[in-house]
Amino acid sequence: MKNSPETLRKRNELKRKWKREIDPTSFPYYIIKKCKDCGLDKNCQWQHSFTQTGKPEYRSRCVSCHKRYLSELRKRRRRILTSQKRERSRKNKRKCVEYLGGCCIKCGYNKSDYSLTFHHRYPSKKENTIAVMLQNMSFDNEKLRLELDKCDLICFNCHMELHGEDYVQI
């Protein structure tokens, strides 16, 4: 059910009034309230918002339970985002590998995408590494394709042979 335009107008006027007229120091930043999680009477923090009647809204959790709640929320979300991003980057790298021929131009290796690297023919002309660009862009991006045109697809072993003298040997 949607609110009528008149109700929304009144609510927005009240919000503007609260932002101008209500001084946050005129009411307590913390109040003693029963925590939703631990069930004890503890300090609950102001949410920086007000109800429709103009009363300050306070969190339903105490400070320590709220921190624990946010931490658990981030942990649950992190795994989902990481696996989705990992899968997206695998697909993007696969498309880039196929775009450059699908195998090492020196030895013909094509067993694993993980072992194939992008070698810039002229490192001074590169804008960014392909790995960094793959984190922020999809394969359909024109900048990524322009950068791929400056590269050769080489397996890791051949790439190390090319750059072997660049690295200090112990």
C-alpha cells in the first residue's frame, strides 16, 4: 500500500523541520533499553533518525550485540560476494584467453587458464595490467580489449624465461 502524496509531503516537511530545529544534544545519545539479543538492560545508541512523531529512534541492540551482529552479517555476505566475484573473474579470464588464441604462442600449452599469462609486448605503452583491469571491468569493456591487443598469451614457464633476467636470483 502506497502513501498518498499528501502524507508523503507532510512527512518530508517534518523531516526537514527536524533536521533544522532539533538539536541532537537536546536528548540522550544513549538510553538504557532491553537488548533484543542478550535480553539485558544496556545502553542502546541513537540511530540518527526520528519517528514520524519526532521522537528519536534508538537501536534495538546494545552496542556490543550490535557490533557482533554487524560482524556476523559481514561474514555471511563476504563468502557470497567472494564466490560470485571469483566465478565472474574466471569467466572473464576465459574470454580473454580465447580472444588471444587460447594457447601459449611459444610452446602451445593450453591445459589450464590459471597457467596462462598476458605478456605486454611493449611494457612502456601499457596503461594497466590485465589482472587489475579484470577485477574492475567485464570482458565487453573496450579499454580491456585495447589493452589485450597489446599483449601476447604466454604460459607461466615461458613468461618466466622471458623475464628471468629481470628477477634477482638467490
